[in-house]
Amino acid sequence: MKRIVQILFVSLMAAVVISACQTAETRYETRWAGENLAEILVNLEDQLGGFDQTMIETNYRYNELYWAGMDENWDYARYQLDEMLGSLEKGFVRRPAREMSAGQFVNTAAPNLMQTINEGNKEAFMDMFTRFAASCNTCHAMEDVPFIQMIIPEKRTSLVKL
């Protein structure tokens, strides 16, 4: 009897969910995103951007990462590289096709740089960071934007005290 009640309960809940999904489109009161779910989703997608927002954050973290290594602030360098990879992962959700081009960067260049950071050797960091930058440029070429070239930063732009 208990099993029958459980089955009836689950069936009832499934019917409620299915019914709710099939009702007329719900109108939402929002301040700016839209009036129905489809409109809200389109507007939010536009606000999040494609991969350009990811690249803006990656550029910031790239610069911070470099200067952290120059200052031998290995904790900050680790933090920046981790955050950069996290930003890329979020970008891949928005633009899954970008993940293939970034594979060599995410799976090889970043782990190699992290290993160098963990060793705490500034000279090795400089060498590996140069390779890291080249890996960025390889990805850009694969994405048909070879005119976007990462360089070794020459000027500190951050307001963060390292």
C-alpha cells in the first residue's frame, strides 16, 4: 500500500510539473530584462556577452599574473592563474566552440606555468611565461584573430599593491 501511495504521489508531482510547463507563457515583472522568459533570456545573454567578456578578464589576469611573477609573489600568481582558468571555463559555457582552440592553452600551457609558479623560480617563470604568451597567440590564430597578439607586459597598470 505504501508503495502505491509513493507511485501516486510521484505521478501527481510529474503531472503538476508537466502542466506548469505547458501553460501559457508567464509574464514577469522585471526592471529591465524583459516581459517573458524568452525575452529575458535573450537580454541576459546579450548582457553577459560572448567570449569578449572572458577575454577582457583574462587580459587583466594575464597582466596581474606577470607582475606577480616578477615580484615573486607566488600566492598571487597562483590566484591569478586559477581565476583566469575559471573565467575561461565560464566563457566556454557561453561559447563552447572556443574550448577546442583553447585546449592546448588550458591543458598544457597553464599547467606548465602553474608548476613553474609552484617551484618559485623567477627565471624559470620568465621562460615559461613567454611560452604561455605564445600559447595565447596560437589560440588567437586558431580563432581567426591572429592580429590579437599577447606580449610580455612592459608597464604595470594595476592598482593592486603586490
